[in-house]
Amino acid sequence: MSNPTARKADATDPAIDQRHSLDGTARRLTGWCGIGMVAAILVNGPLSQVLQRVPSYWNAGAGDELAAYLQDDGNVGQMVVFFTLSNLIFVFAIGFFAGLRRVVSQSGLSDWVSGVVSIGSAIFLAGGLLSETLSTGIAVVLRTSPDYQLDVNSALLLQGLWSTAIAQGQVALGVVIITVSAVSLRAGGLPRWLAWFGVVAGIATILRPVLIADIPLFIASFQPTLLWIAAVSVVLLVWRARRSAAR
């Protein structure tokens, strides 16, 4: 027969309490990194478009508009600022995806999930880095290379390649989201509604390359993924707060 006293001692084992504390800290850090990642994406997405008013490369007459825009030193300076701020996306994303593996740590597939998250997030971040270079890197060239002669067709080419770089990276992100969500449905880690939403968002992310020729729709199709990241971050922070209150 089992010893109730021994079970009680195990439940109050300082080593177990410390492990729970470390797990809670990891979840809290993951949540805040996710919030920071979402905020950085919003700053470098909608906000940068509003403030910079960069001509949309997919519209007719974009070549003339882009040439005029890039001849203004103030516009170039703004693009450099947003290029710098875009690095915050990756600063917070590294912390978020590193902690995302702990969400399904109770699953028997946790090691496999950790591998999927590690590889998938690395490919996603690589695609994101390349897309940021293509979209705003021309401003850095103009600011740092005085003898560079702007070729508008080349600038349009780089702008157009932005979507191809980010699409392929986000296919890997979709795999990560589906994996974490599907495992959470069986082993826990996320609320069931959020896990199901993650499956839908992940599938939509994997299918984004189908929309590559329709840029406005391609951009809009990222919103479910952004909402999933934000929701996961909030859930992790609320979980930590509830656990602290329970104690």
C-alpha cells in the first residue's frame, strides 16, 4: 500500500516547487515575448505603412511614385528607422518560439514537437529576415552608398520579392502552429478553443502562397496567425497569474 505521508512529502518537495516556479517563469517570459512580437509586427506593418506612405509596388504607376518617394531624404530616413525597428520582431520571436515548446511539455511527443518548433521557427525567422531586407533594405543602400544610382526597376524587383520570401518562411510557421495546436488537443497545454483556432490559422498560413499574386489578400491572410500568437501569449500570462493567485 502507498504511504499517504510519503505522498504528502513529495507534494511539498522543495525541488518540485522550484521546478514549478521555473516552469511558470518560462511561461511568463514566453507570454511577454509573444506580446512584444505582436506589437513589433504591428509597428512594422500597418503603422509603418501609414507613417511612411510608401507607394504600393503592386499598383499601376508604382515605378514613378517609388522613384519620387526615394528621392526624398526624409522618406529614406524613415525607412531606415523602420528597418531598425523591424529587428525587434526577431528579438521577441526568438523568446516566444523557444518557450512555445513548453506548452506541450506534458505530451509524450514533446521531444518531437520541440524539434518541429525549433526547425520551423528557424525557417520562419530566416524568411522574415530576408523579407525585411528586401522591403526596406534599399533605403539602407541609399543612405550608406552615396555613389549608388537608383534603378527603379531593380527597386520594384526587390519590393516584389518581399512576398515570396515571407510566404515560404510562413509555410514553416504554419507547420509549427498546427503541430503545437494538434498536440494540445490531445495532451493539453492550450484551451481547446485556442488549439482548434490554431489548427485553422496554421492551415491558412500554409496556404498563403496560393494568394501570392494578390498582395492585399495575401497580407490580410496573416491576421489569423497574428491573432493566434497574441491569444497564446495572453493565455500564458493569465495562466501564470491564476497559478500565483491560487497559491
